[in-house]
Amino acid sequence: MKTVTTRTFALTGAAAAMTAMAVLATLPAAASTDAAKTWTFKAGTAKAGKTVKFTGTAKGTSAHPAIHFTDKSSNQTLPCTSGSSSGTAKVGKGKRGADIATVSGKTLSFSKCTGPGGIPLTVKGSGNWALNASSYSKAKGGVVTGSLTKVVSHVSDSSDPSVCEFTASGSVPTYFDNKGDKLVMPGKVADLKISKVTGCLGLVNNGDKATFKATFITKSPTKADNPIKITSP
């Protein structure tokens, strides 16, 4: 069960560490959402065609963890104090919503992830995850709904992987808040699937579905490439 906590967070981090969006439950009911055919990715004063780097950081405390992974099949919620991940995107207009940005799974870094009984867990992401934009709302300064897909993360007991180990993969519903520079995973849809389970005390099983909830403040390490904005005409 301890392993469950860490794996869960990475996926999201994911992330999991990071990346990232499909549910806008937090938007006012009256907000209008228009389907977008083309998108614009802006990064400070960066010119069109430039590939910029960005980092998403979720900060919390032991009392108030920033990341929550929930195995909906066993109704187990596991926390991670904080986390981060990095990615890249090309600046420009007329872009497709699919793969508008890329999050590197291997950059996922999560701290103080704990399972049942306070057991420490380790989470490692792999591959490149795709951040996709599907719709746009002008509410609250501009909100992009979409998803983070191609997510793959591996969770294991920090001291003895044989006690609990599994893989979480799939997609995470997200939305990007332009005003707050936030990539948000609402944690309302269980689109992550658990597989390759070893041990875990029967609390994590192959085929279980999970949600990932976190808010990542997104910024470029290059000052001139801030703020990062995703908009639609």
C-alpha cells in the first residue's frame, strides 16, 4: 500500500512529478467555452518558432500536501508534499491543440510521498507526455481545458520494491489558467490505469483506476520567456 502513494503522484506529476486538460468544474456555470481549432502559445518576448523551456512546481507542506493520488477502486488517497516537472513548447500561432507542449517524464521529482503507515515511496516517470488543448473560455482571464496524455510512471517502495511496485499510465484531465500561470489537475476523472502490480498488500491491483489532483505554477527558467500563455482566437 505504501508504494501506491508514490506511484500515484508521479503520474500525475505527475508528476510525476508535472504535466497538461479536460474538466472545468471550477469555472462558473455561466462561463462560455468555445471549441478551438487553432491555438497560440506565447512565452514572454520569445519570437515565433523559438522552443522554450518551462517548469511546473507544486508546493505544499506535510500538513497540507500539494499532490493527491486516489485509487478509486480501493478508495485510497495518497499524498505527496510537493513536486515538479519540466517541459518544452514552440512559440507561435495557428498551432494544433494536440501536443501543444511536451512534458518530460524523466524530470518528475516528488518529495515526501507517503503510503499507509507513513511508508516512503519513490516515483519515476518515463517517456514524453503530451499536453493537449481542447477548448477555451475567456472566464477568469482565459482558461484552456485539455489533458496530459501518454503519461507513464513507476512507483515502488523506497526501501524494498518487492513489497510494493506498480505502473500508472494513461491520461490526466487538466486546465491551464492563463491569469494565474497554473496548470491544474482537478482530480475528478479516473483516467489513469494501474498495471504490473507486485505485492502492495492487495490494496493496489491490476486494472484499478486512479485520479491525480495537483496545481503546478508554470514558469520558464528564462526570465524573458515569461509569462507563458496559451490562447485561442
